Amino acid sequence: MRLFAAKKVFWGVVFALLILTASYAVWGYSSAAYADTTTNTVTFYPDENTEPFAIVEIINGTFTVPEAQPAKEGFIFKNWSDGFASYIPGNTYTVSGSLKLIALWEDEVKVEEYRSPPLFNTAEKTALYISIGVLALIFLFCFYWFGIKDRGLKELGAAIRKLFTRNK
């Protein structure tokens, strides 16, 4: 019985060694001999439906975004985008296929002299003047009613003092 178990172990080890040797023979190749030689292109477009700004061929999957930037009147170039990620000029990226990059633009900010807005527009000024006139009429009515109605115009000074002083 022991001899039968030992034969099983022996043939199991031999079988495992054969499988490992065969798999190394198939998968253990030199990466330099079978290097990926596919050529991908990265195409740079200033806008969605325009002629390409530049086309770069990439070998072995890496490329560096060129420093050259397109120009567009009224806008400042930000970076390149494929719709998902941004690609900054001067940085190196790895790609697995051809890529279409479109320029991202930012509105050019024009600096103008700051002018403070007027305090009131014409309608507000008119409303303010009417309100001041109405308050003046109310104030004069109060003078008349509380001051000079009973005593006459001769005691107007005393009536004004009476309005603005406290009674003790």
C-alpha cells in the first residue's frame, strides 16, 4: 500500500514539473523580442469641427503633450481634453489607442475702469423728491396745528421752541 502511494506522489511531482516547464516554454518569452510596435495617433483640434492643429504619432503607448498652443480671438487656451480627462501641455501620458483631443477655452477677461453705479436712477430720484415734499407739508401742518393755530403768527418762535423742548 505504501509503495502504491509513493508512486502516486512521484508521478504527481513529475506531472507538475512537466506542466510548469511547458507553461514557461509558452509564456516565458523575452518582452524585447515581442514588443508592442503598434502606432497610435493623438490628434489635437482647436474646436470640435475644425481642421487638426497637430497630429502626433505615438509608439509604445506614451506621448508628451506639445507646448504649442492654438490661438482663438477673445479666448485664452486652458488645456486639451478628450471629453473625460484633461491633458496639460508638457506632461507625458500613456494611451492604449488613438486619441482625439479638443482644446478647452476660457473667455478672455477685459479689464475696464470701474465706475460705481449711480446712487439713484431717475425714477428713484423722483420718488425721493415727492416723499421729501410730502414730509415737508406734514411738518408745516404740524407747526400750524400745534403751534400757531390758537396763538397766531406772532408767537411762531415760541411754538417752534415748544415743539423741540421737553416739558419738565
